[in-house]
Amino acid sequence: MPPYPALGRSDRDGAPDAAAAGAPVGTVDPAADVAVMQALAIARERLGRAQDGLVTIRARGRSLEQRTAWSARSADRYRERLGEWLERVDDAARRIDALEDELRYAQARSASLRGIP
């Protein structure tokens, strides 16, 4: 037999079974009731703090979601405009290359007409 048989048995509320503890049936240990009530009060207080913390976390998460959505839209617009700008730069580079080719051709033709090698 275990040294504390009452610790091995409990009712559905977690309190030791009165009969197993050697107390007359129908009696309740007031100290146990106080301890249970205190434990429940502490648990509810901690749960309330956790709930408050969760409210704060959710609010920060939603704020971050909104800011990142704005940033993502801004980044999309930035990349789009940057792409357009790069297309214009590429077009300018093609035009400069074409002008360079025309100038090279004109210079070579002019030199050949003048007999300059």
C-alpha cells in the first residue's frame, strides 16, 4: 500500500476523495477549498494577463500587416517605375549606339572621299 493512498485517488475536481483520505463521507476540508479557490483565482488572473497580451500582439500584428501591405504596394510601384526608367535608359543607349555607328560611317566615308586612310 502506498504511503499516501489518498493521493492516488481523486474526484473529477481534483480534490482527494474524502473516504480515501479517511474523512467521513460528506465532509469537506475548508483548507482544501480555500487552496482550490486561490488556485482558480490565480489561474484566472494569469489567463487574463495572457489574454491582454494576446490582444496587444494581435493589434501589433494587424498594424504590421497593414504597413507591409502598404510597403509591398509601394515596392511594386517602385519596381514598375524603375523598370520603365530602365527601358528608357536602354532605349537611350540603343540610340547612342546607332548615332555612334552613323558618325563612324560618316567619318569613314568622309575620309575615303578625301583619300585619307
